[in-house]
Amino acid sequence: MTTLIITLPEALPTAATPCDSVLSADGRTVMRHVEAPMALLPAPTGVEIVAVVPVGRLSWHRLTLPPGTLNKGIFQEGNAPRLRSVLDGLLEDRVLDDPAQLHFAIAPQAQAGAPIWVAACDRAWLHAWLAALEQAGRPVAHIVPEMTPPAEEAGRASLHVIGNPDQAQAVLSGADGVSMLPLSVASAALIDWPEGAEVVAEPAVAALAEQYFKRPATLQTGPERWLLAAQSAWDMAQFDLLYTRRARTRKHLSALVKTLLQAPRWRAARWAALALVAVNLAGLQAWAWQEKAALAAKRAAIRDTLTATFPEVRVVVDAPLQMARALADLQRRSGTASSADLETMLAQYQTSVPDARAPSAIEFTAGELRLKGLDAASQGLRDAPTRLQARGYSARLDGDSLLIKLERQP
């Protein structure tokens, strides 16, 4: 799926405010970098739009939620307002602004009773940008922070130098969260970056990074950084940005499908699933051919049996029916009673209804026997159709008459 990644400017939105955006066809490589007002940004059909909240707009807070806070899950209906109230109380003394003016986002896979990261940004600013992008025909499906702290408190810290030579910034991500300082001799000394640790810098400020930190810098462009941010497990669309259960489910399913279809770590699984489908299709086709060949062999055996037993049959259309007719003809020529003869059918009736009253009239025509004047109230007569059917005959009661005939006459 094509992804459009828009880095939100720190200023409030206007029609002329330029936005940095990255267009990626696979979510892993930069296809195009565009800096333009939001109405002029690319908007290909079927694109997924990801908004990146810049480092300068975020503050990070490490806290532990009370037990039972997340029992229903962060996104469970009815739990978001209660969880928001808990966050307001815990962060009231840690943030400079009124908590009601801030938007909070909890780290993915958060658990109550364990330290978790909470990101905070200006609520009015974020809502203004989301509304402006919606109005410009670029609705946001995913919101991610530009940089995040390490997943674990003891995780590996990182140092980035971004911006331009006149306004270079050092961004440190570590156990204390993500902090941004103007790049200078004083900030470099304050950071005291370990010798041999990697420094990542944008090409425009790579020379400054090497000068202040005394080591070669690893180059990374802004679009590459934003593309990595879009692959993060974070999603800041929480609390009042989660509108309905259906929207949440659709978004989560979309993210899951995108991960399964595009994530590199699932490449082997995708090939394995494709191979499994191909093997099963080949196996089903082979099994169908085998069953078809076995059925053809059985039909050939039946035809051979018919033509070998009755050589006068030249053309085989319905082997069982033709064999029954040929056998009936043979029985008639030899004087042997067949299943469709009067004597045989009377004997079958007598066996099926031994206590029945003798009929007052008997009609027999072309393998059909009609017995009249029977006792319609007799239980044995009412059970006669079922008993005769087990012997290969169909029977139908019509008042005090019983019609008997072979189910499949030759």
C-alpha cells in the first residue's frame, strides 16, 4: 500500500504553511520527498496517510498506572474517559500546561503496574492540523511521534543532529525520554556522549556533528527518519481521537493486513503461505484427476459387464437400466418370474402385510399392481408403503386401494 507521511509543522496550520511529506510505495523506501502546502501534497488513490508529530512538539513522561487501570484495554469502549482521568491526575504536577489542554498517548502494549511512557502534545494544535488535513482531502489514518524513547528503560540510547547549520539541534533519546537541545559546545558537553557511540546526523549538519562530538557521523536524511517513524508501533490516535469502535477496528485490521503483506519480517511467512496454497491446489487437482480416472474405470467395467453378459446390446447409454431390461426380457423368454410380474408383486404384498384383508379386485398393467377393496383403517395397510419400499417397490394408498410398482421399472 502506498503511504504518504506528512510531518506536521510546529506552527498552527494555514493554507500557505509548507509541510514536509514523504511518499513511499512499500513503506520501506523513499519514493519522493515533497515540501508544499497541504492542498498541493500528493494524494494518490488508495494512499494511507500518516502524520508525524515533530520532536519539538512532544514531551515525554515515565509513570506507572495503578493496578486495574488497563484491565479492559486502552481502546475498550467506556475505558478511555476513566483512563484519561487517571492520566490527568498523575501528570498534573509534571506538565507546565493544564492537562485538559494536552493530548496524551500511551505507549503500545502498556501494562498497569509497570513503568510506561506517555507522550504529550498541545491538543488544540494537533486537532487543528488533523482538521485542516481532513478538509484538504488528506485524512490521517495513523499518528506517530518523530522519535520515541527506547522500549526498555535500559535500552540503547541514540543521538541525532537535525536541522540546518544556523539552527542545528541535538536530539537525545534515552532512559529520560526524548529531549532536544540547540547544538553548541555547552550542549555537547552536557550530553557527554560516550566515546565510540554512534552519532546520526542530517547531511546539512553532519560537519557540525563531527566537530562537536569528535567522531564521524552516520548520515540520515529527514525523509528517511520520517519513514522509520511511520513504521513505529506507536499510534497517538487515542482517547478523543478514537471516535467509534468500528473506526478503531477498521484501522487496526488495516494495519494488521499492511504488516502481513508488506513487513519484511513476514516475507518468509508470505512465501510459505503461497507455497502451501500452491501445493494444496496441485494436490486437489491430482486427487480430482485420480477420482475421475477411478470413476471412468468403474463405468467402463459396468459397460464391459453389460456387453459381455448381453452381446445383443450394442450401444450403452444407461448400463444399469439396460441390464435390468435385458434381464427382464431373458426372464420372460425363459418363463422365470421377475420382480415386475404379478405373482412376485402379490407375494411381496402378502409378505409385507400378512394380516391384511383379501382385496375385492386386482388390476395389473405393465408392472403396476392395484389392489382394491382393502381395509383402509388397518395399521398394517398404512405401514405397507414403508415395508414395500425396503423391498424395492413404491406403494401409494388411495382410499381403500393400494398401488404398487417397482421404484425403477426396466
